[in-house]
Amino acid sequence: MLRGDTFLRTLTNTLMAFDRPIGDTFTMMEDDLRGAFSSKEKDSYAPIEPYIHDGKLHIRGMEFDKMIMIPLLMDFSQDQKELDRLYYSFPAEDKITPYIHDTIEGMNAYYRKNPDGLFEFYPFAGIDPRLHSMRFLEDFLEKYINTSHRPHKNHAIPIKPFYGVKIYPPLGFRPWPDDRETLEKHRYLYSFCEKHRVPIITHCDDQGFRGVSAEEAWKNTDPASWRTVLENYPSLIIDFAHFGKQYAGYKNVCLIDTEEKRTKALQLTPIHEVWGIGRRLSPQLAYYGIRTAWDLTQKSEQWVRRNFSVTLARTWKELQGDSCIDIEELPHSKSICTSRSFPEKGISELPLLEEAVANFAASCSRKLKQQRTACYGMTIFAYTSRFPTSGHPYQLSQTCSFSVATSDRQEIVSRAVEVLRQHWPDDITPFIKKAGVIAWGIIPDTAIQAQLFDPIDRGKQMALSKAIEEINRKNGHNMVRIAVQGYDKRWHLKCERISKRYTTDIDDIIEIKL
């Protein structure tokens, strides 16, 4: 039989299952385990006895009275801005609520049809906060998410039937987005789940349904993208589903607890996918016949050092099972830049520009802390439009350095504002179109060289910084800030197409004219 025909039949079987009501699909799954169906393929595997017989599930020599099913719903709701870019554009629809009701009805239908069935359902509700309003998100979590942490009665659907939240990043969900309004909704979801100990399961594989580019899907599904979330919500329960499936070496997560498994994993891993080697070094290794991680381990350590480098020798040791590359040694950004463009003519008032630059510097400080680094210097820049129609052209680009590498927000912000004030022109009134702050000379915060005559008490500085971070973590981003950062954000970005915030900003509330 042709492989294409087999694939077509498998796909048809899957589509037929999807075409059935959800309750029928649940019943069909249990009937399959009871041996009600048989494969038409030649030499296909079939158990001697059905997995379910004598009223119990039998698997690997064990018996079970019940089987927990966890349907994972996905939120396929649409973003109106994305739909408007299409040739056939329609109003965005809420897809998750009907799916919720269909799933509840499907579980009830299964219970009615199979009073002695083995399945018990503890589903997770899918939600993508960026596609819904804050009010919708609040009502959704309150109405559907069960926070009791108690098993429900046999064959019963509780009032709040969903026991967790399903996130699907390949459709465009970013764990910690840059957009303030979207981030507020994400933070509400995380706060709710952390407070009530509701687990979140996130898709950790860039395959499957994808609504963004492959590169963006890869970034969104990377477990490292949740680092900032977990730093702000350390008690959050997250299940990284399909973790490791992106990596072709072993096709899935592997528990390497025997020498046989280690050998097989190394043999299945192409050499260019080994961390620290990549595609530039792999051709040189291929010249010596090294095409897999296993091939490299068959060389001696002396040979690796003689023909390549100490770094590759350390990688060789790691592949042998000897830990010698600490997680803290992974590369960090060589520089960090935060900059924005301003609308219309730009900013001409120094206090407004100070406020903007202070917030840019604070953002650099936050990013330094997130990757556990510090900087030795920074550059502050600001300039007028490159295509001015009026006004005075002006460009500022000034660099300053710190005697001791720092990531402290107060120190970085005050220095940035000081540089801006020192070099602001008195004889002209420029309209600044773009400004920003670049932190450079970045080193790990464990390798900071102290100064004997340092005028700053670093111990007190660190204690104050940690206290402020803890307050902001509990009460919201930038709840405590430096005064020069402002509070009402009198300066604003260039954002002509930003959506109205009908439910979170009183200035954007819907007006009805009678």
C-alpha cells in the first residue's frame, strides 16, 4: 500500500472524528478502548484483549476503575485588526464561548449515554487575553474556572466545570507582551491563577495550528519566554506541554537514565544542533567525519583541544555527562536599547523629554535585572526629524560611564536625565522626533568589580531596589517609581492606529449621542 494512501485514510479518520458531536467523540474513544473497532491495515498492532474489559482499564499490568480525561480547549477567537488586513474581512467573533458550551454539552451527553463509563472529565478552558476585553476576561474566569481544588461527584458537571487554563502561543500569544493594555490583561490572568492555584498549560511546540510566522512561533513557545512571568508570579503553576518536541534529535522529551538511552540520544542528534556548535563550526567537524553528537564523543578530549578549542572541549565533556558549563554562563545581550518615536512634530519641552528618557532608562534597568546583568556605561540620544519642514535641526548623542557596573534604576535614570539636562540647547527650541537610551558594557552581575572609594553604599542600594521591586510585583508595574518618570505620561508615542480602551480608560469610554 502506498504511504500516501495510508496518510490519506488516517487524515480522513481524524476528520470524521472531528465531524461528530463532542459527546459522540468521547463515547467513540472509550468504545475503541473496549475493542469495538479494528484496523483495516495489514499487520497492524492489536492487543490480545481490549484495554477496557471486566469494567476496568487494564494497562501495563495495572487495573484502573476510572480514567481522567482533560480536554484542552483552544481559543480561536479573532483579532479585528488582523481581519481588516484580509481581502475578505468580516467582524471578529468570540469563538471560545460557543466551544465552552459545546464541550459542557458533550461531557453531559457522554455521562447520559454511558452511565457506567470509565471517563471522568476535568477540562482546561482556552483563553487568549489579547483577543478579548478586560471585562470579558474577568467574567470568563469567574464564570467557568473552578477554584475549589476538589474532585467533582461521579459523572457530574460542576457549576464551574473547568479546572485549568490552556494557552496556545503559536497563534500569537506572547507570555509578556510589550503593549501596555494587553499586558494588563495578561497580568490579571496570571494574578487570578496564582491566587487561586489554577494551573496553566501552555503549548511548548512551534508546530500544529500557527497564526504567526515560524520564527515568532518559535520565540513564543520557548519556555524561556516565561521567565519574566515567573519572576513576577513565582507561585504560578505552569505545565510546558510538548516540551522538547521542537528538537529533532530525540523527537520528544527523553529521560536519559541509562547508558543505552544516552547513546541513542547522541546518535540521533545532528552535530549542528548541539549548543555551542551551530552551522558555522559543523562543516569543520564534518571534515573529520563528525556528523552527530555521538561522533564527537568518540574522539578523545586531547584531540578536541588540539584541533579546536577549550570551549568545544567543555561541550565534549557535557556530552560525556560531566557538567562543566553553568547555566549562568549562557550568553546575554551585549547591549540593550529602549527608544521610541514621538507623534506629529515631536517634543519641544525639556521636562516632557526628561520624563520620556527617564522611562527609557528605567526600562533598560529592568531588562538588565531580568537577565541578571549590569552595565558599565550608556548612551543617551535624541534627534529631530530627518526630513524637517520647519524648526531647528538638532542631534544629541552623549555617552557616560559608571565607575562600578550597575543595574540600579535610580542610578541609571538619574544619570540619563543629568546628561540630557547638561546638553540641552538654550539658544534653540528643537522638536525631538525620537529619543532613546542604550546600555552597554554589559557583564554578569556576579562579576562586578567594586571600587575602594565608591561613594554609593551598594548594600543599601540593593536593599532599596529589592524592596521597590517587591512592592511593584505585588501591586502592579511601576506602582513605585522615580519622580522624574512622571505618572500621567504627558508625553506619548507615535500610535495613530491604537485601539480604544473602552473598559480601562475613562477618556475612551463609548459616547452615545441621542
